[in-house]
Amino acid sequence: MKPVGELSKPSWLVSKKLIEIFAKLDNNAKIVGGAVRDAIKKPNKKVTDIDIATPILPDEVLTRLKTLDKNIYAVKDIGIKHGTVSVFSNEMSYEITTLRRDDKTDGRHAEVSFTDDYLEDAKRRDFTFNSLYADLDGKVYDPFGGLYDLSHGIVKFIGNPDERINEDYLRILRFFRFFAYFGYGRVDPQAYDACRKNASKLQEISKERIRDEIFKILMSDMPEDIFLLMQNAGLLPFIVNSKINIGALRQLVFLEGRGLRIEVVGGANIIRRLACLIEGEPSEVADFLKLSKKQKSDLVLLSTMKINNGINENYIKELIEKYGVAKFLDLLLISWAKERDYEISSKENTKWREILDFAVNADVPEFPITGKDLIEMGFTQGERVGVLLKTLKSAWISSGFTLTKEQLLGILKNGSGIPT
């Protein structure tokens, strides 16, 4: 391969650590993939992982890298059977992989053999702009026109799209994810058609891998457009197991970014966006995507609980006290977005904004009674204490959060309204 351009020397390229790793490889290596792509298209993006390709065989790579200073580098061989040696140093990770060719693939795994030919290695990669290589001097090598595609917002498979997809079915979702971050204009018709034809093969991919791609798409600038593309390509039954509301997601993204101050709403949020998008049973979606217990709990709450812009200030405080201000804002934004999808009036928008401003500035005191207080009064620890705490908290909320600790304990002593 001959160089076709040069990087503008990003900081990671001239870092001492990368130079030391290359030295151990006798500079017989090239950086490949995301770090090179992002240095060209997103030069301000922080780089924390770098992929390095080398013709040196894996065992020899491991032997050489183990001579690095152990106080600075941790060298791991967990991927060595696939040709990869990993190096970790503080927040940086480096994956050094011997040049490979695919001998056999089944859509999930690949059997590889090693080569000393960079072009052979490039052929097995997914998209043209992910097969960009750079040497330590910053010279860029582009075997498949990735530079042109990157500069024109084109996401294109290397060679035959069907062949690339059948090597790894996850590439269907990766196509849409990369279009979310690097594409614009029309999608490549051959690539899109191949994704559509092979959509059902996503059933053979682990749900964890699907979830990770979905999350990355949700965090892009315009996820609603990508979900529309995926919906039209027939992907939805295999990736979210639910009907979706693209219009509501579009409104939520607007509110998060351009419609409101980002410091107020905290910018994008994965579970908030997912909850706004789905219209099916949230617990089933959570199980389908293998969400964590907390993510599932949050998704169910945000998908099922609705608020309206006529709620009073005391109820707002009650919800904030129960769920926290961040979760209340999630509920507010989702409810607002779903109402905006039906083109509400500016008057209704003003009501939502007033609720938002009140919630952000609301002073919600902490409930002044604990189980310990009741035990010290002689109540037996256990279910009875829990019932009494719930009753007192209800009275406290009904008072507009004004009842003091002494007044609440007085209710207990008087026995008024206390269940027996």
C-alpha cells in the first residue's frame, strides 16, 4: 500500500507510550480503524483505545511487549488465539493484532489465519473508512476509498455487502450506527438493501451485542432518523421487540438539545430516550435487550408513568421526593415530548416549561422521621414500623411538607389517623 495523505499529528500519535509500543515492534506496524478515522473526521474527539495492526505473529508480539515497563503497562494475552495482544496504561488501551484473513465465518465467529499482507487484512474489515491505516509518521493508507466516503458522508461496505454481512451479522446494526455518526444524505443503496435482505439474521446475534449497538444509536444526534431507516428496513422485530413512536423521540431529542438549556435537562439519556421510543411492554423490552436490574426498573417507570401539565406544585414535590429530581425531569420530558408530537399550542408548551422551572428550583425537604425514631418510642421493628412510617409520610406530604418531626411524632402519640 502507498500513502495517500497525512494526519495532522493528533496528540495520541506523538505520545511516548505509542512510540514505545511501536519501538518494541521495530516500527513494523500501523494504526488502523477508529483512531485514524476519528483523527480525520472528528479531530477533537478524545481517543482512549487504539488498534494496531502488525505482520509480526502473536506469540512474538506478546514476547516483545512483555519487556515494556511493568510499572507503566499491563500486557494481556486474553485475545491471543484470535491474534490480539492488549496493552493497558492508565486510561489508554492498545490492541495489537497480527494481520489476518478470514478462512471461515458463520455470521458470529470467524476462523482466521495470519498473513503479512496489509491488503488481505483490509479486505476482512467492514466499512471503507474503517480500513484506513496510518504509520507512526502520520502517513495515511487507504486501500478502498475510505477517505472519499468519509468526507462525503457515505457508509459503504468493503466489496460485496452481502458477503461482509454474512461474515458478521452485527454489521447490519453497525451500518446504521456508523451512518448515525458519520453519514448524511442518502444511504448507500446497495448497503441498505443488503441490510434489509439479511435483517432476520440478527436473531442469531446475542442480545447484549444488539443492545450495545442500540444504545450507541440512541445517543447519536438524530436517532429518530436512524430508527426510521431501520424500521423501513424491517429490523425492529429483531432489535427492540416493540412498536415505536418515532415522532415522540424526535420531540424528546429537540427538547434535550435545542429546545431547553442542556444544563437543566442533562443532555441525552439512554433509558429516557428508549422509554420515549417504545410503545410495547417495557419489561419485555428490558428482558429482550438484557438490561440491568436498575435499567429495567427505570425503563418500566419512565414508560408507564405519565404526568400532565396541569399538576399542582405539591404533587410535583411529592414526585421529586419519591423519585428524585432527575427522574422527575425524565418523566416530564417524555410526557412533554409525547404531547408535542401532536403539535400542542405555545400556551401548553409554556405550562410544561413552568413545571420544569419549578422542579429544578423546588426546595423539597427530607422526611424527618426514621425507623429508629419509632423504635426508640417503643414500636417493634419490622412490618409495623414500615406501616407507621408510610402513614406519617403520607400526612407529611398532605401538609405540603410542613409538618415537623415533633408534630409527626405527636400524631403517633395521639393515635389519630394511625392504623392499628
